[in-house]
Amino acid sequence: MSTVTLRDRRCWIVGASSGIGAALATELRARGAHVAISARRADRLEGVSRGDMVTVPCDVTDPAAVATAAASVEAQLGGIDLVVWSAGMWGQLDALQWDRESFAEHVEVNLLGLNNVLAAVVPQMVARGAGQIVGIASVAGYRGLPGAEAYGATKAAQLVLLESLRASLAKRNVAVTTVAPGFVRTEMTESNSFPMPFIIDPDEAARAIADGLEKGRHEIVFPLPMAVLMKVARLLPQRAWDAIAARFAAGRRR
Ligand SMILES: NC(=O)c1ccc[n+]([C@@H]2O[C@H](COP(=O)([O-])OP(=O)(O)OC[C@H]3O[C@@H](n4cnc5c(N)ncnc54)[C@H](OP(=O)(O)O)[C@@H]3O)[C@@H](O)[C@H]2O)c1
């Protein structure tokens, strides 16, 4: 497999004020990339940057703000070679008392936010005939899990969106990489009260993503035990998965 260098690549990471995005920003910078980072919390972006990255605060749910941020990153880095979508939110849904607002918020941030970023970068990459889009989805999009009706639905949609986009842009020399992490110790998971098997730290996740990018992978799934578990889960017949998922649901209600 050929090696793709990250050195001197101009990278914009959206959702980099904490967690996986923040760790990836540091990792890509250490590997010689020029890095710009975005999220809402400007103070946290400055902390991640330590004066060594371009910081452009923005809210991904605001299409005009995302377009302005993309233009600012383009101007400050001199172009964008690689965009990483790492913004996201997770909240456990109680399906017994359907929370319309929570579901809508997941779609707004996780799916329509990604739509806003793609609208801001894809036309320029296609026009240039070069670029790379890296989307952080989740193995939670592989199968339906109780409590993940909102989050899992947006992650499944991201997986399909990225797969479709990879096919559409391949002939235009724009690469699309799907990242599907298992559990990572971040602000997103810190208040989870359920078991999180094979959980890893954000810097380990960042190394796995950077290694996958250097290897030119189309899909980066980690950590290995979770990747194997969820790939197998994806292949299970519906009745078998339904029985397993119902046990999770029963466990939650105890
Ligand atoms: N942690 C896990 O176990 C895990 C597993 C699989 C996939 N993932 C995915 O990995 C990605 C990163 O999550 P994480 O675990 O690193 O969680 P995190 O530490 O909570 O990071 C989420 C990032 O998204 C940003 N964000 C949220 N809403 C935003 C908005 N409206 N506009 C702009 N930025 C926004 C946050 O910044 P601000 O609050 O400053 O805006 C933050 O930088 C997410 O897509 C998540 O779904 C995480």
C-alpha cells in the first residue's frame, strides 16, 4: 500500500476544541501538516492551537458562518487540501417518551452541520481537481441500539453519505475517507453510565486516524476489537440482532 504524506498538507478540522478533533489537530501538526481548527468555543480552540494553528470559531449549524469560516481558512492557509469533520453531539434518547427536540438537534448538528461544511468545501475541491474529505462517523451507525435512536440514525446517515460521496468524487480526484471509532474517552462519553468496552484515549484515536490517512485507507475503523465486533454485528441476521439489542434495552430499564 502506498504512503501518503501529511507533511505540508493544509488541513481544516471542524470540531477541534476538544476530544478526537483536538487530539487529531495536534497529531497532524506534529506530522508536519498546516492546521486550522474550528468549533464554537474560541478559548478552547486557542488552548489546542498554542499559537501554532489557525483558529476560526464557528457554529456548524449556521450555513453562512460555516461558509465565512471556510473562506477565512482558505485565505489564512492559502487553500484547503483536507477537511476533517469531527463536530458532533450525543444524547441518550428515551424512546418511551419521544424527545422531538433532542432528535432534531442531533440531525441539526451531526447531519445538517456536515451538509453545511460539505457545501463550503466540495465545489472548490472539485474545481481544483484535488482534495480530501474525512468524516468522523461511528460504529454506532452500523446497527440500531436502544437509546441511540437519534445519534445512531445520524451516524448511519453519515456512513452512507460518505460512501456515496466517495463514489461521486473519485473521478474528480477528491478522496473521501470514512472514520468509524468505537468508544473514545472524551467530553462526549464522560457522563455515560453504561459499560464502554475497549475504550481508548483521544491521542490513540488521533494516531489511528493519522496512520490510516497516511496509508490511503478509504475507511478507518478502530480500536481493532470493537471494529471486529461491530463488523460481525453488521452481518448478523435481523432476528439475532433484535434479540441482542432487546437485552441491552432490558438492561437499561432495570
Ligand atoms: N467519543 C466517542 O466515543 C466517539 C465514538 C465514535 C464517534 N465519535 C464521534 O467523534 C466526533 C468527535 O467527538 P468527541 O468524542 O471528540 O466529542 P467532543 O469532545 O464532545 O467533541 C465534539 C466537538 O464538536 C464540536 N461541536 C459540537 N457542536 C458544534 C456546533 N454546533 N458547531 C461547531 N462545533 C460543534 C465541539 O466544540 P464546541 O462545543 O466548542 O462547539 C467539539 O469540538 C463526533 O462526531 C462523535 O460523534 C465519538
